[in-house]
Amino acid sequence: MNQLSAMRAFRCIVEAKGFSAAAERLDTTHSTISRQLQQLELELGVQLINRNTRRFSLTGPGEQYFAACVDILDRLDAATQAMAQGHQRPEGLLRVSVPLVVGTLDLPHWLPGFQKRYPDIELELCCDDKFVDLVAEGFDVAIRIASALGDTTLIARTLTVSKRVLVASPAYIHTHGLPRTAQELDEHRLLRFVGEASDWQLTSARGATVSVTPKGQFKTNTITALHAATLAGAGIGCFTHATVRNNLAQGQLVPILPNYSMGEWRYCALYPQSRHLAPKVRAFVDYMADFYQMDAKAAV
């Protein structure tokens, strides 16, 4: 007797609620299914199913053995699939939702390397600062930047953590001066991102917190527009350090009140829960984690 085959037959009988239905699912005959069950019961020395001409039910030992069968067979299938996937090349269409900064400002720094490493992946990138429903809209993975993700049924993997910073262009500082304290921000043009809380919370080195309400002549619902406005000298903007690191290094932007803390935001990869992560999804998530972690080390 092939015990694994008999265990699968027993499980299928229970789940299909009948011998004929189980035989059809397994593409075999009623007599073969019945013989496998009889051999299994003989091997175990117990009756697993009470059966008559109208219906059947599990015995007490049958219920226990059914639970064990499900666990064993699921683990075996998972191990088999994991081994098979381990040898698969990442390939095929990969639909990814990312914030605009990842798909515009950061894209020249990560996309060429990703394409070179994974030439068989066809990347479809949707750039939007709004949260999308991955399952409903058919995305494989999403990257989100936020202080907290809240409740989610998705798997969330942190790619990097980046502190929030205030910056302005040299032209703005030349015209309006450099604020020395958090209180002096009230006298400046503060550029607001409408997708975040209205107030900025700044904490000094001594732990004192100051709440500042951004007010000025400009607000926008995209970080890329906020970034462009800040570069153009429209005012002081708030960003993750990862977003403006190159501008700071090149002198296009200067830090404002660097001795104050404004907290940190997380870059996270989100994807639906699944027993096995598709090779193309794992490849993208691992690559982006390496990219942001190496970038964070370079900024130190």
C-alpha cells in the first residue's frame, strides 16, 4: 500500500463528502478509492469512516487522523513547492504600486540595476501617492512610505527607516533668512503636503516639543510637486531624508533646524499573504531592501 496515496484518498473522501465525488476529483474509480480506504484502515487497525448506503460520517479516530492527514499533506506540499520555486527564475509580469518619489526621484538609481539583474521580469509600475487595494486592483506588491501602516491583512516588510527633515533652497534662505528656532518657523512660508497631519511636531535635543502649523501660499497632494516647489524656492518643505539626500549632498537644498527631530517614516513593501511568495515578488522586495539599506549606509 502507498500510504501517502491512501492518505490523500481519505482526505479527498472527507472533503468531497463522498466516494464518487472523491474518485472524480482524483481522476480514478470508486472501487480504487474504496480499496485504498480499506487498506488504510487495515494498516491503522481502526475504522475511520462509518458508511452506509445513504451517507457516511467520521469516527472518533477518523476525525483525529483526518486532522493529522491535512497537516502532514499540507506540509509536504508546501515543502515540495518551496523546493520547486527555489529553482525557478524570477520572470513574468510584475505589477507594482509605488509612491511618486520611488517611481520618479528614486527610479534612476534602482531601475537600471534591477533590470540588469532580472531581465526576465516585465515590470509594470503604477506611481501614485494614494493607497491602492492590491488584491482588488491586481497588484503583486506595493511600496508605501508612512509613519505607521495601521491594520492590514497584507504582509509588510520594512525596507528602510528614514528620519523626516526640513529643507529649503539657498535662494529661499537668501531672501527670507534662516530660522534658528522652531518658533521662528511661524514667520516663514511652510509648504504643506495635504496627505499628512496639518501640524508638524518638532522635538528639541532637550525633549521639548513644539507644534507648528504649516501655512503659506502653496500646498499639494504629491510629494514630487512639493519637492519641485521647495527646489524652486517657494518655501520650507518637510521630507524623508531619503527623498532629499542627493539634493542636500549637491547643495541644492539646505537643512533647516537640524538639531530638532521630526520622527521617522518607514518604507515598507506590502504583498498579499500567501503560503509561497512568487520568485518575482521576492526578487523585487529583496532588491529594494538592499537598495534602500545601502543608500542609508552611504548617507551616514
